[in-house]
Amino acid sequence: MAKSLRVAFAGGLSDKKLIQKLLPLTLLDGVERIDVFRRRPPPALPKVRWIPLPEHPLMGEAAKLARLLASGWRYDVLIGCFQLYHGLWAHLAGRLWQRPVVQLVITDVAWNYARPAARAAMMGAPACGVRGPQAREALRALGYAGVVAVVHNPFVLPPQSATPDPAAKDFDAIVVGDYAAEKDYPWLLQALHQVRQETRTLAVCFCGRFPAAFQREAEGACAGRAYFPGHLGQRELDAIYVRSRALVMTSSVEGLPMVAVEAMAHGLPVVATSVGELPWLVHQEREGLLVSHGDTAAMAAALGRLAACGEDFVAMGSLARRRVEELAGEFAPGRIAAVWRGIFNACGLSG
């Protein structure tokens, strides 16, 4: 690698996810600095420099595009994280100044391909970082001829600790993530209503930001056993994992959700849709249960098995922890930094 790469990073990530994306890059000796275009200061990391944007979301995005277009010539490489619209801005600046662009495809490849602007940014990039092997194969199947590498988020395996009897835990299920269309929480409520009619209600802890109307509907679906602690820090979230029996995800679109990795590391089986990299992470009937998105009967049946608290779910939790232990090396920051080094070298950024 060159000894003084200047990197522009365009993304709209939370502090936690931004650290996950930037930390491996900061470990590379060849990276001199990483400029982050953001409305608020990024977490303190070596080599990271803040390029401030206006607070208003629309004005902030417009300013991000303008500044990338005006200063793109200063950078050796641009990184776009999520193709609408951060990755698209990086794509346009890279085209203008003839600089290589690495697109981090953090969601479903087909989702990007179905949207012309996102498709142009993804398919026009000399390199793409994807969330797992299934996304890599999907991108190649679409005819992408550039560099493709799996770029995981770093994750440190927590020590295994004694956990309460699954039947004695406070929550049957934990749901993690703010209310958003791709999470399809209204469909989760449909499945919970069906479980309530056929077996029993589930105690569900919804961690994140949820509208008041949804909270009222969830109270009905769970017969008063829905809990909303709000947006939690990592320590508080870890404590909820320990008090829960399973992670439930009803997403219509995913990449490789780190909440699944976190929950599995705490010995929780996963009940989820078979989207994104979840079939790679979770083997059916081994570390959890996967169903097709929109199949309410199948999701209700999976939740019904959770309600029964059978020995199979206890065994799945142990296997979930073992699965994350097996994958721990792939999530090590140094391993991810080596992947980035290979991407940069393949883009001609070598000394």
C-alpha cells in the first residue's frame, strides 16, 4: 500500500456502526487520515477527521454532495456506505475526479439493483465490500466484474457466563432496532396475535425507538407483556440479552445484522426471516429458525415453539454461542484490516 492514503468516508451511520466501519481502517499503516462527512462529531478515533455538515437532514445531504464534489480531488479513495444516498454522492465525486470508489453494500444486493441510482453506484464501483458470501455471489451473478470482498464489522466475543434457566427468564423474546419499514414490525404483531390465539402470549422486549401507536398495538398483541426500554447503550442491551430467551427479527431486507451475532454470543437462538446473510449465520433448526418473509403462519409456528420453551430451543442457544465462537476470527479487527489492505491494493493504491 501507499504510505499516506487520504480517505473520504460518506455514510449516515450511528456512532456504534461508524466505529465498526472505521476501526479496521485506522489500523492500516498506509492510511494517513479518514475524513468523515457528518452532521455531528464522529467518535474519537485516530486518523479520523470531522467534516461538519448542517444540522438539517436535507441541507446536510446537499452539503455532503457539494463538499465531496468540490474536494474529491484531495482524496486517494472514496468510500460510500449505503448507496442511497451516501454511496451515490461518493460515486459522483469519484467519477468527476477520476478517483477509485469502494461501495460498502450493507443491505441486500437485490434491493440496490432494483433502484437505478443505487444500482449505478454499486455496479459502477471498481470495488465493493459486502456483508457476507451470499451477497458476494449475488453481485457476481448480476455481472459485476470489479473487486468484491466480504468486509465484516469487528466484534469481540464476550466471556461466556452462567445464565438463568430459560424458563425463568424475564422475556421470551428480544427485538432490537428502531421502528423502520424494512424491519416490518407490523407483520411481527400479526404473528404475535396468532400465537396468542393458538398457544399463549409472549413477553417481548422491544429495544429501540417506537411510535406510541405501535406501542399500544404491541401491548394488545402481547396482552400487556410488551416492554419498551427505549434506545439502549451496549451495556444495557447486553443485560437485556441475558434476560431474554431468543432474538426475533422480521426484516424484509438485511445485510448481516450484528444484533444477531451479539444475541448468539449471549447464547440466544434466533427466530428470523431468511434474508441477507442470515441463512449463512444461522443454520435452520441448529442455531435458530428461519422463515420466509411474509409467511405469517410459519413465523407464528416458530414463535409458538419459543413459547413452549422446549429443550430444542435451549440446545439451539448453546449451538448459537458455539457458532459465533467458530466465526470469531473473521470478526477480528486485524483480519478486517487485512481485507481492506487487499481491496486498496487491488484498486491500484499500492506503493
